[in-house]
Amino acid sequence: MPLAEAHALSARGALAPIQFQPHDRRADREKLRDLAQRCQQFGPYVALEEGDAPESLLIDVTGCGTYFGGEDVLVGNAGEELQHLGYAARLALADTVGAAWGLSHFGGCPLIVPPGAQLAALKPLAVEALRLSEAVLERLRALGLRRIEQVLALSRADLASRMTPEVAHRLDQACGTRAELLTPEEAEEPVEAAWNFEPPLRDRRLLEEGFWRLLAKILQRIQGRGLGVQRLLCLFRTTERETVSMQVGLLRPSASAEHVFELWRLQFERVRIPSAVTSLTVRLAVSMPLEFQQGELFEGTGEVERQRHLSTLLERLSNRLGEQAVVRARCWPDAEPEQAYRCVPWFREHATAEPRQPSKRKQGPWFRPPWLFPQPIAIWATSRTPHGPPIRFRWQAQEHEIAYAWGPERIETGWWREGDVRRDYYVAETTEAQRFWLFRTLREEAWYLHGAFA
């Protein structure tokens, strides 16, 4: 969205207050490279599109559809993975890079083009789908050529005389008559260490000693890079050809072998290994930059220590009881207020999959109350006109006169949800200067109290 348009929408009140930040192309490219690493599960070669500011990923999935149960399942899984990571992706699958790029940007998505049908799929699209430079696009528009089928109607001699070779080059790439090579992003070498036991081990103390030595090797490999352990994967392979896995998660990255080993041992006590262990593999699943805090000249700042103790407690509880037992509430984009949260583990691996916290308005009536009741409370209320704002209501055997009321703010859920919600919300300020959040159901015309302001 252009900056001027965002300013205009914010001024009209169409959007919540906006925070403007400068565009960082280098950060965008690094984020896209990280996303390319995640998408290597769908194809062996993943590349960024060409250009100074890439915005798309190109994945070679030749022959990979059978491993997913079909190309449609592959595309669906890719879309779900990207959505889980917090991205709204436009996906297209075709024989050529040019056709897939054009259809994903200017066609209906997700779209799977049958083999050899990319030319027919490209014809109705705009000429911008050919990845042409802006100067060439202006020349095409000046000649009245708006769609790819109009360009294809010209002979190669006409194209050569009227256009630069770029047009014919892009057409050949999109149709498949000219090869287009991908420059895949190199996969990062996993940081892991393994130990094969001969003979197989049953003594858990020896397994602890083996883990300690492997952990020391991993920490030695990341030493000097400013990285710490965020999540560690441990695999036990047994004589019965079974693999027992366990993960150690940390709230904050750590390079302390003693701290990581203590957390691992807390969880290892709960792990049952059915037979003797033939090999042990320790893999660094997630690493993060270490957090450094500059020391204070004088003592007296206890916030850092409190945060460290809290992190230690959460790590011990999560590794002792399981990650699903220690959770925190996170805001969730749901129209129904009592459903607008989710309980997620503290050690959730994909932090980018979590939705952003909704912005809070500091002025105006539409900010949410800090005290939201678990369920709406039925109350008695009256209004001067039908479907109008309330003028008084009774709650906890006390009648409240309303001095000011702002609203309504209509909140509805879709018909496809079980128990759909249709409500008109009001922020009501009483004569005692108390503020409450009330709503009236549109179907039953009943009043409810849903929250209160401090």
C-alpha cells in the first residue's frame, strides 16, 4: 500500500493508528531466504525470484507430487504451511517458471496448470505477467497491447522490429521453448553430533554421559558465532529398530552446557526406552542469537534477575511437565470477543505463525475493556427508542443510570459457524463515572454485560 493511501485511510478513521517504518530490503531478503529453507520440504530446489527486491519463491517440484498424494495435495500443504507461518500466499504450479510466476501474480490462486497447457492459461493475462521491464510495458501499452494473447498474435518479425529482444525472451521462457535455470538457496548444514554404542547401552547413567559429551561438541561448533541453544532434538535408536525422540526447549537461548543438561535430564527421567540403545544423536533444531546485558556500575536493578529467574522456572516446568502444560494466552483474530484468544505453549517453535497483537486505540470509545468476563452476563436494560442505546441497566441488585453511551459497534460471525453471533455493542458510562461494555443480541433483543473498564 502506498504511504499516501495509508495516511488517507488513517485520517478517515478506516484503520487503527498506523506505525510507519522505513522499508528494509536487506531484511526482507533475509526473511525470504529463511522462508526458502522452510519450503525445502516441498521440493529439492528452492530459489528466490530474480531482481534486487525479490518477493516470490520458486520451487522445483518435478516428480514430488507422488510423495504427497498428488500435486493438488502438495500445493494445499504448501499453502497451509505458509498460512501457519503468518503469510497470505498466492500459489501456482506450471511447467515453466515464467508461467507459474505470471499465474500466481495475475491469475486465480491456487492454480494448477496441466502439463503443456501453460500457453492457454497465460493468454488472457495482462502483459505484466511476462516479467517485463517498465520501459517495455509502457511501449506495449502505447501500442494498445494489454493482454498476452495480443502479443502472441504478432509474428516474430513484428516483435523484433517493434520491441526489444526482452519480449521474445520472456515469451519463450513462459512457453517452455527457452530454458530458465533456478539458483537454489543452499541449505544450512544441520548442527548435530552422534555416538554409536558397541555394545548397546541400557545404563541410563552412561546415556547421560553420552549426551553430555555430544552436547559439548555442539556448543563448541556454535562457539564464537554468538548463538545459543533454543531447541534441542535428541534421538535414541534401539536394538528393536525403534527411535525414541525427545526435545528440550528453552525460553531464552543459552550456551551453558550445565543449564541445558539439567533441563534435558529433567525430561529424560520421564522418557521410557523399551530396549538397549544402539546410537544417540543430538541435533540443534533451533538456534538464536545470545542476549547480552551490559553490566551496571552500581547494584539495585533487579529486573534482569527477575526475568532470568522467570525464564528458569518456565524452562524447568515445561521440560518436566511437558510443553503443553505451561501455556500463555495470545490474542487471536476472531470477531467474537470471548473467542479472541488462544492458549499456546511458551516454547512455541514458530513465533511468526502467531497473529500480531491488535493495536489499541488510546482515544475514542472502541478500545476493548481490560476486564472481559468469561461469558456474557444477562442483565435487564432499557432504551428510549427501539434498537437504541441503553439508558439504564441493573446488575448485581444495583441499578445504573447511563449518562453517555457510544455505539453501536456491530459484531457478527459467519453463518457457517455453529452458534453464530450477531450483536450491537455499546460503551456505557454511568452517572457514577463507571464504564461498562454492553451488547444487545439482534435476534432475541436481549441485553448482556460483557466487560468493564477500570
